[in-house]
Amino acid sequence: MSTAALTQALVRRFGDAEALGGVDLEVAEGSVVGLLGPNGAGKTTLVRVLATLLRPDEGRAEVFGRDVVTQASAVRELIGLTGQFAAVDELLSGRENLRMFGRLFRLSRRQSARRASELLERFGLADAGDRQVKTYSGGMRRRLDLASSLITRPRVLFLDEPTTGLDPRSRNEIWSIARELVGEGMTLLLTTQYLEEADQLADRIAVIDHGRVIAEGTGDELKDNVGGSMVEIRLEQPAERERAREVLLTLGCGEPKTADRPDELTLAAARDGVGMVAAAARALEEADLSVRDLSLRRPTLDDVFLELTGTTRGVDGEYSSEPEAPAEAPAEARR
């Protein structure tokens, strides 16, 4: 299997801020690689370098063996990019948008019209194709935006947080389309803050934080690195969580992790999970701490992320870090 995209010791700075601090990443052809990280971790900067929108300060980046700096035009012939926000003209119809992109990509009028019709049909937008985009829902706009990235049938598609702000149904539609594209042989590099999205779509996941890849592997490999299983404890009284945490520390299985819920703690079971459940229950009972629920489960990517970055999810389901430095080129480009 050939390499679709490759970075080696990639560095990108914005003034004194280092957005990428020596990133090594390899994306196999026909695979989906998920870049998972908090907001501002460097995910979008990495995509922009690979998409030729930003020049690296050090290191190198290639797409199918073409250097993104010295062979930028050749790289653009191979890629498509869907950014974080739909880059379509709201005053035009969906069909007119796609025809416009076709003409920008030097397709003839006939070719542009035919490709627009094909994509509208494929993305379930044929009935709305002649309506102004300003009448579209958020999910319809994202589908149209994704369709515009496929006008020239790219070999590699960069999806930069493609489902941010979408409702669950629209998100599932985008996931379904992504799976179809991979089934047809396309390579996807997906950036996301949604752990479920990475788990659902990616063959391999690279966790990036503060401009560096801090872990890489399949979802199962990353989960296994956290521990064989997780003990989840829900207390009767949220005010007792700190005392419960101190009690659980005595079991010798590392630092118990707090969760979004004020009454909840999780504990990695480095040894026998059932035995750890029993030990936790006994220790909490001896400390006269009331437990509402105590269960054993397999680690999730949430646990991986918390273990690696110490970052927890906010109420909006996203992860926050330091703000990513502004780009020197537009975020949205088709190739």
C-alpha cells in the first residue's frame, strides 16, 4: 500500500507561537486517519500545510510523493479540502455553486453541468438543487460543501472538522458519505474534536496536542494503552467526591479521574477488573461513603484523551486548548 500523505519533523510558527512542533505523520492510501485533539492543538495548521495553504518553517510534507512547497501545483491536482465552515455562495443555487466550482477547476460548461447534476443526485440535493443556498439547512450546506470538494475526483480529501455544529442526523449523513468515499478508494485525513467521530470513521488515530503528535494507533490500541478496563463510580452525594478520590488513591491504581458529572469518578484497572471493582466497593464502604452505582467498562477514547492531555470535554462536547494561531492563507480552498 502506497503512502498518500507524509510529514517529517514538520514545524510551523506564527511569530513566537509554535503551532506545529515537529510532526511526523504517515497516511496510507485508501485509509482514514483521524487527527484528534483539542481546539488549538495544531490540527487545522497541519491540514493547511498539506493542502499547500501554508508553508512549513522546517521539515517536509508530501502528498503522493509531491512536495507541498516545490510541487504545490501538482499537489493541488490531487487533493480536495472541506474546511470547518461551508464555503458556498448563499445567493446562488446549489447547482450554480457546483457549476461555478467546475469552471474554476477549468472544466468545460458541459462538464461542469454534468458533474453538478451527478453530485446533487449523490448527495441527496437534487430536489433542492435550484434553490438558493440561503434556504438550505446546516446539514444540506455541509453536504453541498463536501460535494464541491469532489468536483475533480481528488485522490486525497482533507476533512477539517466537517461535522462541527451539526445535529446528530446530519452528522450521521456526513459519516455515511465518508464511508462511501473510502469504499471507492479515496484517502481521508479527518480532523475532529468528536471522539465518537474518530472512533466511527478512522482506521488509525493520531492524538495531537500543543502542536505535537503525542500518541498514534488504532482506536483499540489507544484504548488498551489506558488500561484493560475502567471502574466507574457514581456517588450518592456529589459533595463526597473529593473524599472518595482520596480513598481510591490508596488502591494503588493511579489517580482517579473526575468526570463531567459532579458525582462521578473513574479509575483505571491495571490489574484484574473484577477484583478492582470489589476492592473499590470495599474501600468506599469502609470509609462510609454511599455509592449509587459501581460498574466495569472498557476504556473509551474519552479516557484516552483525558489520560494523554488532561483535557476534559466542555458542555458543547468539544475540547479546548490554547487558541490556534491564525493562518496566513484562507481556510477554505478546493485544491
